[in-house]
Amino acid sequence: MTVTGPGGVGKTRLALQAAADQLPSLSDGAWLCELAPAADQETMAQAVAAALRARPRPGLSVADSVVEFLRTRTALLLVLDNCEHLAAAAASLAADILRGCPRVRILATSQQPLGVGGEQVFGLRPLSLPPPDAGMAAAGASDAVSLFAQRAAARRDFALTPSNVAAVGEICRRLDGIPLAIELAAARVAAVRPAEIAALLDERFRLLTRGRADASARQQTLQATLEWSYALLGHAERRVFDGLGVFPGSFDAEAAVAVAGADGLQRWDVLDGLTSLVGKSLVAEEEGPGQTSRYRLLETMRAYARQQLAAGELGRLQLRHAEHYAAFAEQAGLEVAGPAQLEWQPRIQRGASIARQARQEATEQGIEILVAEFLATEATAWTAAGDYAAARLPAMEAVEVARRVQNPAASAFAFLTAAGAIWPSDPQAALMLIEDSLALTRAGASDPVLDTALMLAGLIRARTGNLPRALAALQEAMAQQHADGDRLLLGITLQIAAVGLAGLGEAEPAAVLAGAFSAHFPPDISAVPKDEQMWIGEAQSLARRALGEAAYRAALARGAAMDDDQIVGYAQGQYRRLVAPRAEPGAQASESPPGPGAADPPGMTVLPRQDNVPQ
Ligand SMILES: Nc1ncnc2c1ncn2[C@@H]1O[C@H](COP(=O)(O)OP(=O)(O)O)[C@@H](O)[C@H]1O
Ligand SMILES: [Mg+2]
């Protein structure tokens, strides 16, 4: 069955209510597939597969995989919401499903019928209207007037009275009883009386063809109502509203600020704009996780907002949208390694299952380079969540595929990712992978970040006791991070270097770096995992015991007085003093062995040298 009607008449709401009503008799449930964001037949099938959590099957298209998935269900309702922009694609998908899965029913919403065999079309009519001369009782009994009264009462202390009922009836008739239009008008009650709203609408609608009651006339009514609401917005509000059209789904206030807040719009302009747009029913507010608000534009509003954006502006906003979520992903990457890990778990499992789906698709299509990339992405997600056991298999598969493909960038990425996933259980294999990755990166392959690879190499070596080589890698990472101005990673690297120095019996430099670190580096460094923090703490107690309390404190204070240049210079000076002179002539600064006997031991942990430690 397809529910048809103009935008805002209530198709989505009706479909959801109908699905909810039938739920008790549907043993396999009712599933909502939001198709508005789909751009073509392929992404439509993917949206349906994602909603059903149906995995693509080897050798089958996504659409066929959906049919296969549904074939064995005994009672299931599929709600395909917003089919209008892809009616033909939706029709062919629906036809495939109905043919292959006799016990699945489809409830679709669309501005026009899909045109599929066996389709029942339910033309949704607008809300019932009161006749022009209706009295209080009759007007109040009409659906349109009671929706207006209900929505207006939610905005302000409003009640239908004998003196305003005629104006409210007039508004509802002007708006053809379209619920969305009525909601927009009712939202104005906060500022304007019903009689004034009726007059404003009258002015606006005079040009519209009246007296027609077909769907296209109602579409015009809604368009005019949107124009009217939009025209009443302030300049900043309008710009915020337009910008929000970029979001395909729901979003939080921070995302709104990041995307819509630019070109002279301040943070507060966006936040105020958001609140007032909610007040005017142009943006819907819903409850997000942890008592926060999330926002969403109804499909009709989103389409209208996007119409307002000039083509170039849309592109720029989409870029900012992408940048915001990329930065969000990076932040998440740091937070999952800290105390907030558990809060991120569900999202990461979702970050991982999307990668798995993508990998299956790439496998089906035989695009090996993408297979390697998605396997590595999945491994990264698990590693970030601290689930090394889950990360191991995709990580090793990524390496295998990358070795087959031999593409330098994909290999460098896969090797580094795999190293990050396996190092706690297999440090030697991880180091070999990092070396391979570094060699590719140094030869010009893009993707992996040199300083991250070096930092990881330094960490693994420090933890497995190869301290000279750990310091070699760390000092090179440090130089890069300092040049990039990446203080977060620089701080982490300095902390690891301090452990290395303590392990070499260099108690004073270890304390100087620790002092510099705690005085200067960002507080969100707590993203360092717990056992690493303990390891760092132990190295510092070693240094403290070696120096004695007074000298230890003096060294901390010396470090705290340094600026970034001095700290990095100091750490590198220590490296040169302790390690570099022993390097073979002509050897590269870092990943080549700094001297005979410095090769990585096979996974053993060497105890720190005790020479300088007083008993
Ligand atoms: N019968 C109704 N009673 C109350 N509100 C309604 C009704 N039908 C629709 N609405 C409201 O009108 C707005 C538009 O409805 P929606 O279902 O999104 O329309 P469509 O899908 O046809 O574009 C929504 O805010 C919805 O809650
Ligand atoms: Mg809809």
C-alpha cells in the first residue's frame, strides 16, 4: 500500500502509526526505511539493507540480498518512507520483494503512486475543516482547528474562545487543512494573534489559484506556507535554517554550530537561531543520548532549506559537514583510549560493522584495494576500542590482501593498522610491519602518518626493553610533531621518551621531561590507557628513588620552566648524548639500528639498567 499526498499532509506520521498498530501481529516486526537520503537505486537498496540489518551476500546485488534476507520471514512489514524522488527505483525494489517474499508487506509513502503491480493507493486527505460560519462547538470538533489549538497551546497559554474561533477556522481553511502548514501557523501564536495571522496569510495567498482542491493545489499551499514562514525569519535565522538543510538526518547543537556557523555567523547566532527555529516549528527537537537535544528537519523543510542554498554554497556547507564529522571521528579516536571508552563502545561497534559491510561489498565487486582498506578500517575501530582480540583477524587479513595487491599506499596503511592491532600480543611481528610501512611512507606512499608510526615503534620498543632504538624513533616522531604543532601527540611522545630515559638509568632527564610534560601539555592527555599510565608512573618512581626527593623536584621544576622549543631540544640532546654516537656511520637517524647488539630482542622485556640507582 502506498500512502500518497502532498508534503506535510501527514503520510509519514500515518505510516508510522499504522505500523505501530500492527506490530503485535507481526512476528518479524515492522521496519522503517528512511529513503529520503538515498540518491539512486543502489543507495536505496543499501538504505533498506541497513534498516533491516541484512548483510550483502556473496555474488548477489544488494537488492537481491535484501530479497534473500526477507524470503524466509513469516510476517514482516516494511515501511518505505519518502519514495517520491525515486519512485521508479522504489517500484522495482518493491516488485522484487513482493515477488520473492510472499509474506512480506510493504507500506510506502510517496507524493505520487509508485506504479507497481498490486499496489493499493491510499490518497491521504488533509484534516477536516469547519465551515465558514461554524460556531465554537462545530469548529472545535474539526480536526484542523483542534490541531491548531493543540499546537498553539503548546507554545503559549492559548485556548479557543468565541472571539478567536472564526480567525482560527479561517487560517485552517486558508491552509487547506494541511497539518504541517497548520503547525507552522500555530507556532506564530507566540508572537501574533490568530486574527493577525489570518490577515497575513490572506495577503500571501491571494495570488494562489483558489477553489481547487487537488493535490497540486495543496502542494502550492504548503509551498506558500513555507515561503510565508521563511519570510518572517530574521536574516541570521534564515542563514542558519538554510545551512541545516545539509544534514541528511538528525544532528546536535555542536554540529549545527560547526556546519552552519561560518561567514560571519557567530556561535551564539547559530544556537539562538536553532532555538527560535524550533519555536517556529521549522526544526524538530528530539531527545538525544544523556539528556541532550538532537534536532532534525522534516523532509519538506529540508528540501525547502536546500532550495534556498545557491549551488556553490551547498558545496561549501557539505565540505564543512564532512570536516566536522572527520574531526569528530578523530576526537572519538582519542577518547576511546581514555576513561570514556565504554561510552563510545556502541558507536565503535557500529563504526566497525559499517566497515565490515563495505568490505563485503568490495569483495563482491572484486576491488581488492578497497577490501584491504576496509579490513584495516575495521581493525582500527576495534583497536581504538581497546578490543585487540577482535582487531586481530581483520588486521591480519588486511596485511595478506595488501601484500597481494602491492599498492604502496594501501599496504602502508594496512601494515601500520595491523601493527597497532597486534603489538600487545606479538611485538616483534608488529615492529616488522611498522618497518615495512615506514619504508613505503618514506618512499612517498601516502596515507599513514609518519609520526604515528614512529611513535608506535618507540612505544613498542620501550615496552619490550629496546630503549636505544625506542629513543631513536621517538626523537624523530617528536621533531615531526613539533613542526606540525601537534601538541597532543608530542605530549604522549615525550611521556614515552621519559620512560625510555628512566629505563636507561637516566633519572634526571626522565624527571625533567616529566616536569615539562605536566606543566605544558593538554589535560586530555588522560586519553593514555590505564596500564600505560601505570607504566609511566613506575618509571617516574624509579627516577625519584634514583635522584632522591630534592633533586627529583628540582629536575621537575627545570622541565616545567622550559617552553616547547626547549623541551624538544632537550629531549633530542639527550638522545644524541646517549644513543646517536653509537650509531653506525652513514646510518639513518631512526629506524636503522643505532649500534651493534641493539636489534630487537624476541619479545622479551629487559629490566632497566640499575647502575645509577643508589641502593
Ligand atoms: N493527523 C495528524 N495530527 C496531528 N499532527 C499531524 C497529523 N498528521 C500530520 N501531522 C504533523 O504534521 C507534520 C507533517 O507530517 P508528515 O507525516 O511529516 O507529513 P508528510 O510525510 O506527508 O510530509 C508533522 O509534524 C506531523 O506530526
Ligand atoms: Mg514524509
